[in-house]
Amino acid sequence: MNDRIDDTAHYRTLDAAHHIHPFSDMGALNRAGSHVIVRADGVYLWDSEGRRIVDGMAGLWCVNVGYGRRELAEATFAQMNMLPYYNTFFKTTHPPVIELSALLAELTSFERFLYCNSGSEANDTALRVVHRYWALQGKRDKRYVIARKNAYHGSTIAGTTLGGMDYMHEQMPSPVEMPSPVAHVAHIDQPYWYGEGGAASVEDFGIERARQLEAKILELGADHVAAFIDEPFQGAGGMIFPPPGYWREIEALFRADAWARGRGRRGFGRGKGGGLFVGVERGHVVCLRVSMVCPSKRIRRASPRPCREYALLSSDAEHQTSFNPLRSRP
Ligand SMILES: Cc1ncc(COP(=O)(O)O)c(C=O)c1O
């Protein structure tokens, strides 16, 4: 037991000296000392003092198959020995990325997939895809992305700009609602009935909040709106599930015209029918067709999007270059 406590003190000292934690008050954390996790199996974690803990948060909502899965360790080991890394920038590809993409196409209603390192990066990429898409259509004025207050879309500059959490914007040099080099973002209210519903019935409140999207589009002008970004339910915002009817109202807006979410009446996605489960309301899941889905940690490194935009972007080398900033280097 003493050994374990010594380990804890040792790790805490080194952690305080050399490691900066994200989303943390480092002064307070270093004074209190970090919680050192040393091992995991199934749904359990063990800390440096030998305590077993149920990992109710599944890592950071991303360990969705549990810890200690031998088949994943063995597959990773085999691949690390065979081909640990290669890029796909320069006309190359490799079996793991091909096979994963084909599998995802089988499992989802999307056909093509672009890989990033995180959900933040996926949303950043989605933003660039949306702007590029409208530019290729000759509609460069379609710059605004409508997002929701208290939304979380990641921790990059684009992610925090799209997100609607005030304390994250305090770190930004310019007000988020103003046009910025990153994005023109306009926010509408969140569908949080418990916190903001007042005397309204839950259904009426959901409809009112959904219709704010239409009102915002009319305010900005449909010709200026490029996309609407949302979370199926607000995770970081407080596990907020919209009232029943909210997503159906949003979906009705998409069907009514062609500006939001970057898709038109026909829809871009040529999925195998049925769309994708992307709306989660209180009590049930709603199936909506969308142009892009950016998983965060859940499908780590995956950013699927349907084929029509992809075809547009990949049909022209110049577009590829401007789409990917790394390729823009001289
Ligand atoms: C809805 C949503 N979008 C984006 C992100 C950012 O993903 P990542 O942490 O992988 O950068 C998260 C992370 O939890 C998220 O919940």
C-alpha cells in the first residue's frame, strides 16, 4: 500500500511539473493533485492507490467497447508490424483505410469517408467543405453557419467558433457573432426545456426553438446561409435532449428549401435509404438525412460525408489543394 502511495506522490509531482491538462485550472489541479489512473479492464479503472472504479464516463465518452479487448490489441499489434503508418495525401492508399471505409459504408448510409484526428478537426474540415462546396456552386455569399447556443463542436478555433459556449469564446480575440476569418457564425437558442422552457409546454417549446432556425435564416437572408450545425443531443452542454417534435420540425425546414445544412430538396446523400440516426429527442431517436456527419471520439478519426460533395471536390486538383491547407504549401 505504501508503495502505491509513493507512486501517487511521484506521479503527481511529475504531472504538476510537466503536464498541462486541457479544460483545467492548472493551479487548483496541481495543488490538489491529479487522480492517477494506472490500469483498466472491461468497465473498470484502477487508480494508483489500488482503488477500483466503474468508468461511467467511458473514457471521455469514447471507450464504447470497454477496456482490455484482446482482439483490438492483437489487430493493432499485427498492423503496427505490417504497416504502422502511411499517408493518403499523395495518390497513395492502403488496405486498412480502404477496408475501414468500405465497412463504414456498409454500416451507415454514407458512401465516402474522410479521416481526421479528432471531432474538432472533423468539424473544422466540415466547415471548409461547406464553404468550398458553395464556392464551387458560384455562391460565395453563402458564408453563415447557424449553430446553437451552449453547443459544443470541439476545441479548435473553428470548433469553438461554431460552438455556443460563452466561456470558450472569452478566449477568442473577436466576438463570435461577428464575421471572422474562420467562419461567419450565428447562434440560435438551445432546445433546453428544463432550463429555459418557462411556462410553455414541452412540445410548444420544442417547436418554438426549432422555428428559430427559420427565423435566423430569414434574418440573415437565405443567400447568405451555408449550413446548420447541430449535435444530435447536447453532450457537453449538459446531456440536453430536445423535446419531442424538435427534430421533425427542423427536418421539415430542410425539406422546404435548399439553404440549411448545405443540402437541397433532393438531398445530397445517396444513402441506401433510411438516412442516418442523427436526432435524439427525449424518449426516442429520429432519423434525419444530413449532408455530413462528424463523429467525435466515438468513431475515432472518422468524418463521413456523402458522395456528391466529394465528387465535386475531388474532380479538380486545384480544389483539392485549396480544400486541404497542407497541400497549399509551395
Ligand atoms: C458534439 C461534439 N462535437 C465535437 C467534439 C470534439 O471532438 P474531439 O474531442 O474528438 O475533438 C465533441 C467531443 O466530445 C463533441 O461531443
